[in-house]
Amino acid sequence: PYYVDLNQNLFLQASLQSSDANLVVFVDTCVASPDPSNFATLTYELVRSGCVKDPTYSSYYSPYSNVARFAFNAFSFFNRYPSVYLQCELVVCRYNDYSSRCYQGCVSRLKRNTGS
């Protein structure tokens, strides 16, 4: 566990351990929950499909393509839960493959027209 005060900046880093230097790591989705075994019922989205959902979330430059760095302000779930758990989905792509998911950034799905 990592203990922080409310609204304190949390800085995180995810790194890919691989001998292939031509890989890129992209933070696709990060969801917080007060329950470490349930990320579906009571959740808070920081990032979804590469789109930032939390105004305190920031991506940071990394000199290494296999490292993703980001931060957000610590928060609680209604002051009823003592802990917040984070689950992130990362995507690994080939470096300079601009058609890959890593280089698309925020992907919002368009809704279909249900008219006649």
C-alpha cells in the first residue's frame, strides 16, 4: 500500500520489461475502485480509451518509449472507503507504427443514428 493525503499528487510509472527496444507503451484505460476485486460496480474513470476523464490526470514525458508516466490527485470514495485501488490497461505497440493504437490517442466511439 501507498499512503497519501487527499488531493496530493500521485505520480505513477509503468514500464515494459523487454529486450525489444522498438516497443511503445500507451495508457489506454485507468479505473479506480474501493474494492480490489470489483472494477465494475463502484468505479471512477481516470482514462478511458485514451481519453482523459479526470481533470487532475496528466501524462508526462518519458525519455524511454517503453515507459509511460502519469499523475493524478488522490481522492476517496465518499469518505466511506479507506482505500482506493487502481487498475490500468496498457497497450504495447511497435515504435513509429502510426497506424497502431498507441498513436491514435483518444478514441471516442460515435453513436449510431437510430432514426428511420
